[in-house]
Amino acid sequence: MQSVSTQKNQQIVTTDSEALRLSKFGQLFEADRNRLYSYIYAFVSNRSAADDIFQETSLILWREFDKFEMGTKFSKWANVIAFNRVRHYRQAHKKYQLGLSDDFLQEFSKNITVSENRPISVEQKWRYLEHCCSLLSEPLKKTYHSFYVNNLSAKELAESTGRSIHAIRKSVFKLRKRLFDCVEQKLREGAS
């Protein structure tokens, strides 16, 4: 049977290690939170969905923090968890699938990670996106405005335009690809 002082010493050690864990998690998480939210938002392009996924991801990061290997990149570890939460969310909420396969999302995820390693501010990326939006054809501008600004689902957009959901999904895919390619081109030009 342990003495009372031994039990208290074990509690203090546990409390100290828990405090250290909390402190380290807090430092890493706070340094990465804006980037992580942007990463999630890039997949769903909806504030409410991104907020939900970010909150779930944050809880899992905290709960699983003891599995994180110190000395490795926290952002890379967080991306894996966030990406899995995005996939889960997309499966539960068909609106965010838009006909995009998991393979496409994997590729998109790699491209986001590559572009995150470049020292360009979020504000600059938004300026690039705004510029690229201004270059869109009128039909794609309307799709962008309806889908991303007015937050219409593919079904609602199909009903309001008289087009099929398949046609809307193709249009949104084309829109995303065009914007992604344009922003990537701007990032390459900026890095030169």
C-alpha cells in the first residue's frame, strides 16, 4: 500500500506533466490555428462548415496530442487529422462533395501543403484570388457568386438556373480548377 506522501508526489508529477503537455499543445496550436482554419476552409468554402470541422479537428488534436511526436511538424500532423475530418464531413453532408473524388482531394491537399510552405501572406493569397475571380467568364462569375457568396447548394443552384445538378457540379469543378490554377500561377510568379 502506498503512503499518502507517495500518492501526492505522483499526483504532482501527473499534474506537472499534464501542465507541460497543455502548455506545449497551446503553443503549437496557437501558432498554427489560422493556417489550419484556412486549410479546412479551402476544402469546403463555407464558414459554417469550416467552423464545425475546425472545432472537431481542434478537439481531436487535443485528445490525440500524446500521439504527436515532438520534433516533427505540428502543421503536417494537424493537416492529416483535418483532412480526415473534411472527408468525414463531406460524406455526412453531400452538398460539399460536388462530384470531387477523394483522390482529387488528396492531390488538392498536397498542393495546399506545398503552397503553405511558401512565405506568402494569407492577405496576398486573397488578393490573388480576387484578381483571378475578376478574370472569370460571366457564367463562371455567376456560379461563383451563387455558390460561394450566396451559399446556394448545387441542388438549389440547379433549380434556380434550370440546369442539371451534374452540370452545376461540372461548372463548380471547372470554376475551382480555374481559380486554383490561376492562384498557383500567381504564387509561382511571386516566388520568382
